[in-house]
Amino acid sequence: MVRMLRDGQQVRVNLAGMRVGSVVFHAAVTDAVGTIVRQISEDPPTYLVKLLFSFRGVDEVEVPQGRIVAK
């Protein structure tokens, strides 16, 4: 059974290798801290995450559930 994440929940996300706009996250970005804004897709489960820190102007990312660890 997969545990669903909830809006407002603090999480850590693995952004290694992901591209958001013109920003490519390097292999070292495996433990970025953020907060779940909302679920944006059910199949596959994907969430909009507001990051604690901005990376080159990117502070929100769409992250598959498999890259998210609840705190």
C-alpha cells in the first residue's frame, strides 16, 4: 500500500538529474527540503513541491512520489 502525501506536509525530495525549465539539478541535489503544495497527478502520483530554497529562481517543482521522502 502506498502512503499518500498531504498538502502542507514537509518532505525531502531527490531532484538529481531533473530539469525544470532551464535549470538542470545536478547529482548532488538529492535531499532538498520542501513542502507539498498539492497533488497534480494520480497516475503516476506526482506532487507540486514548494522548495525551502530557490535554485536559480526555481522554487516550485513537480516531483514524482518515488523521489519524495516524508519527514
